[in-house]
Amino acid sequence: MTINKMTQFVITLVLLDCLVTPFILGAFYPKYSHMKMVLSVLGAKKSPVRLVYNFWMACLGIGFIIIGFKLFASYKSTWYIPSMLLLMVTISYAILDCLVSSIFSVGDSKEMLTLAEKLHGYGSAIGCTLFVLGGLFATMLLWKNHPLAARWLLICWLMAILTFGAFVSGDNVTQSVSGIKKLLIYNGLWQRLSFLLMYIPYIVLSLLKE
């Protein structure tokens, strides 16, 4: 099964929307810093764009589930195991990070005190960690028929691991830190870069499957 032009356009549009929409919402949130604040802050209880952000996250989750099944249907004949694994990590991300986050908002502090905050925190952590693996499975699917693209995706995956690691490490860094560690205070930047690198394999997969 191939991916038609309309499906390619929709997949690309959804993934680009993931990067653009937070900047639009951030414009309506005074003192929100894209460099230092994570995306989930836009959906926090005190956020003026909370309802819009959470609705967008729900739509995003549904979109990723559809994308996951579309890519699986297109690549399962190429190599079944990595295509199934890609489907599993995509759905895990869609449910645990997007849909769960749309229902259970993050707290106003980093401490997870309520059940809702714990569901959001642990769900997002597990979903995003699994999502990082998507780049590896995408690389495997393209290695035989598109070796050059596969090599670029491998580099993209390694960079995703590094940026995601920097994002996670930033949770334990104080604003007063100095030296090279000061780069870790830009939590929002590292999160956005890691997501960009995680989304690229999905766009490449949709464009190369004619």
C-alpha cells in the first residue's frame, strides 16, 4: 500500500503544526518563555490558553494514531517487525503524552502532588521516551531501498537522543548553574529541538513511500 499525495500533505501539515502552534499560543501567554519553559506549561491550570492547548493536544494524539496506522500499512510489506514497532511507539506517544496530557494538566510546580499531575508526568515521560525510538525504526525501514536517507535519519536519531537527554537533564539544573551546564537551563529549547528531530523521520517516511 502506498501513501498518496493528500496523505503525505496531511502528515507533513500535522507534524509542522506541532512546531508552529505552541509559538502562536505562547503569544497569548504573558511571560511565557519558549527557551526555558516546556510545552506542557501552556496547558497548566493557570495558563490563559489552557483550554485551547489541551484541545490541540487531543487532536494531535488522534492525528498521530492515524499517522501511525498509515505508515504501518505502507511499510509492513517492506519489513514487518520495525514497522510494527514504529506503530507501537507512535501510538504510545499519542496516548501517553498527547491524549493523557490533554486530560490531566501539569501542575504549577515540578512536584507531582496530585493523581492528575502524576498521570501527566509519568505518562508524558514514558510516551516521549518511547517516541525517541521512532527514528531508529524509520532508519531500519529505509536502509535497504533508500540508504542515503537512512544514514541521514540515523544521524537525526542520534541527535534526537542527545537533545532529549539535554531536555531531561534540565529538570535537575538550577538557574544559578555556571559553565557548560548553563545550556541545560534552556529546557524549552531542548524539548523543541528533540521533537523536531523526532518528527523528521515521519515526514521522510511519508515522502519516500510512493
